[in-house]
Amino acid sequence: MLRRLRAPHGALALPAWVFLLAFFVAPVALVFWYSFGEKPGLFGTHSNEVLSFARYGEAADATFLATFWNTLRIALLGTAICLVVALPFAYWVAVKVPTRWRGLLIALVLVPFWTNFLVRTLGWQIALSPEGFVSSGLQALGLRDDPLQVLYTRGAVQLGVVYNYLPLMVLPCYVALERTTASLREASRDLGAGRWRTLTSVTLPLAFPGIAAGCLLVFVPLMGDYVTATVLGGAKGNMVGQLVASQFQTAQNWALGSAMAVLLVVFIAVTVLVAAAVALLVRTAVRRGRRVDLPAVASARVPAPAGGRS
Amino acid sequence: MTALDDRPGTRRAAPAPARRRRSTSSALLGIWGALVLVFLFLPIAVIVVYSFNTGRLLTSWQGFGFSSYAAGLDRPVIRGAIATSVKAAVGAALLSAVIGSLAGLALARRGGRWAGLLTLLLGLTLVTPEIVDAISLLGWFVSLDSDAGLPLFGNGLVRLVIAHSVLSTAVVTFIVRARVSGMDASLEEAAADLYATPWARFRDITLPLAAPGVLAGGLMAFTLSLDNTIVASFVQLPGGTPWPVYVLSALRAALRPEIAAVSTLMLVLTLVSLAVVALVLRRSGDSATDVARTLTGGG
């Protein structure tokens, strides 16, 4: 009976396997293959007649590395700013706001998430342009003498990426904080912990998985982003994604572009693994530092109430 | 969006021992929350407001009117781009709904080695940078079209539907898996005991129970496809430019109010489909948090 029930279910995954192998695994493998080739003459895009690692050497030149560090800086700073902005907001929605308003507020956070990101970025372009309303407003108030010159700078790109990825940080933080029930915080307070202590020893450690998920959800796509930089950063393209795109769209050197893409993916994977290892180590160290040895407590006399940790 | 209200009575308000200090921190958090919401809605409000600009240039405000809507919907290029986008989105929604729902059912009902590997592969499609998907699919479609001699992959719409489905199959799979693993397997077993054929069992029991997940997943795939810019800009073919790619190319020329007008219309289309998703999920018993998690891509 069970066998009869299960056999067809396994086969149900077959279309997904075929589809993903044909249009995800195979294309990515093809890019990997192209990265060992070369650009044959002026009009070809790729050739694998001669295989070499030369494209990787070519990809890792000074311009690329400078762009790489710039991308990493924007991504790390962007993730950090998103966390600093999103965490208090998520805490506010999950803890302070009355239950019946929470759904509405989360829905409001989802609206920008689901607006086409090009359109959101365009909105910033209008707002920040030298003849835009922010600029003229600041000048009318006498806060600035000359038109605003934010557009097409690194600051504008940073603002744009923080804006674009903020909802991806808010939602996992909110989901995690929403689960840390009020009774745990009350228990912490009843046991004599102050509000700061409750926040750092109870609420934040419980929300840690959500915070980690948020950082991952922001950092990974941010590293590969390039449209935000194209729209707000102008001609001075300084994200790796733009370099890859230009090799495919303008330079028509697919071999070099593929090598850059492989380097980008490897770099993202390594960064995420290193960050995960560091986060785990820190968590273990913190837990060890805070550990309360129960046998010692049990053998001691009953501690005075509200006396903190014995 | 009132459908997103949380279930009543899941939590009671915490007592306030030190009321004054509490209220200051609450007030500060409240101010911060309001500021974040203003920040989140500023550029969207700007686009919606500027879509009513009657001037010739988007960035300089002339006056209020609907001329940009009329002008935008009047231009064949823009109408063509919207048509391409909607066709590709419907195709991608159908394709990924079929593939993703079947995979979701399989993953929910059967563990084993292959299930873990498939989950990993689907997870990878979600975290791969879009630029990598874009260039690999471009190379692959070109090879299939010219080297392998399959003219099907020289069709721009086919390319868009496949490329967008690669991005959204995982979302549909995870939504359907979450729905089906929450439901009772005994109904299917009962049907099997009553000599229902596998097909009849699937059609009469499994599919109706999974339907809200399939519908929500399909609509998510629709909106994902409607919004996709990066992959679409690589795999598209001349004459079949979808709307977001048209906006991207228009950025290099002077921006006109028509862009804002049509973008506002597309935003309304996206929000209506998402409201339907939220409604479907709420009707079938998800909490607001579950709905929010689904709407950010499975999880």
C-alpha cells in the first residue's frame, strides 16, 4: 500500500529536475566552460579551441580588483546600514505596535519590495536630481546655496542599495522577533534583568537566526547588483556586475566575462562561509562566557530573589 | 490589505513596570518606525505624483494632468513592451506553477536523498546573482539556437518565459511544499484504500487541497516575471523588449513622464495580484507572518 502511494510522488519531481538541469545547471556549467576559453578575433564572442587559465589572470587585473573592493565595501556597508535601520523598526512592529496593526505595517513594507526596483531607483533619481524638489526645497529653506549634487556619486549608490534591500532585512528580523514571545521578556524582567540586559541576553540572541538570514538575504544579491549603480552612479560604473555585463553587452568578450562571473560567485560563497564561521564562533564564545554551571547553583544555598546571576 | 490582520488573542500586552522610561523608548521607536516608513514610500510617492506631470521632461514639474497616461498608452513601442511583459509573465506563471507544484508535492510527501538534492538546487537558483543567471542563459540560448539548431530558442518570448521560470520555480515549489506538508496524508491514503487510481486520487484529493498554494505560487511567479529586468535585458531579442527593459534603455535618453505613468499602472497590476495572493493565503488559514514570509519568496 505505502509503496503504491509513494511511487508516483517521486516521479512528480521529474519535470523540475529536467527543467533545472536544462536551464540552470547546464547554462552555469557552460559559463564555467567558456571561462577557460578566449575571444577569437574581433567578431567572435568565445572560443574554446585553446584552454587556459589566462582569462582568470586577465580578469584579476588592477581595475577589476579595485572594482571588487568597491563592491565589497558598498555591500558590507549597505548590509550594516540595513541592519541598523531595520532592527529597531522590526522590534517596533513586532513588540510595540498593537497586534491588529502589525499585518498592515508589514504589508506596507512589502509594497516597496514588490515595486519594480528600477522604478524605485527612478523615484530617487527624480528626488535627488539638482533641479528636483529636494534640492529646491533645501535651497528655499536656505540650507544650501547651490543645487544638490548627490546624484552620480558613491553616496547615491549607497543610498539606493540600502533602500532597495531594506525590506529584505526587515522581514526576517520581524519574523524572528515576533516569535520571541512577551512571556520570555517578562520572565527575564521578573528574574531581575534590566531592560538593556533583557534586550542583549534574551531578545537579540533569540532573534539571531532571523538577523543572520536578513544579512545573507541583503549581502548576496547586493554583491551581484549592478542596475542600481548604473542608474544612480552614472557613467562611473564601479560594481562588479557592471564589469561582467559590459563584457557581454559591449566588449563581446564572453570568455573574460565568464571568468569574472565565476570569480564573483566564488568570492560571494567564500565571504558568506567566512561570515558564517565568524558568527558561529562569536556565538559559541558568548554562550560559553555566559554559561551558568547548574550543579554549582544547586549546591549553593537558595539565592536571594532579584539578586542577578548567582 | 485588512486581510493581513493577525489572529486575535495570540499575545497579551506586557505590563509596564517603569511606565515613564518605557514610554520614552516607545516614543523613540515609534518615531523611528514612522521615519523608516516615510523613507520606504518617498520614491514611490515621487513616481506616482510625477506621473501626473504635464511637462515634457519627467524631472521638472509643469502642472497636474493625465496627458502622460494618454501619451504613454498611445505609443506603439510602449504598448508592445507592456504586451510582451504580460505575455511573458502569464507564460512564466503557468510553466513554473506546473513544474513547481509537482516538485512541491513530491518534496512534501517523500523524503530521501533526491529530495535533499532538489531542495539544494532550488535554493541555489534563489541565491545565484541575477547577473550570473543572465549571462549563462544568454550563452545557453545562443548555443541551443545556432549550434544545436533548435530554432525554438531563437524565439524571444520562449526565452523570456523559460528564463523567468528558472527564477520563480523555487518560489512556487516552496509555497506548495509548505501548504501540502501541513495537510493530512490520511485523505490520500483513504482514497487509495477505496481503490481510486493514482490519477483520480491526484485530481480529486491532492490538487484541490494544494490549490491555494498553487494559485499563490503562480501569482508570485507572475509578479516576479513582470518585474524582472536583469535577466530579461540579456535574453530578450530585438522587437520583443519587455517593459522594465524598455525603462532601463529609456534611462539613457531623456526621461519622459510617460515612463512614470505606465510604471504606476504596472505597480497597480502587481499590487492587485499580491493582494489576491494575500487573500488566498489568509482564506486558507495562514497567519499574517506566514503570508509575509511567503510574499518575500517562500522561505
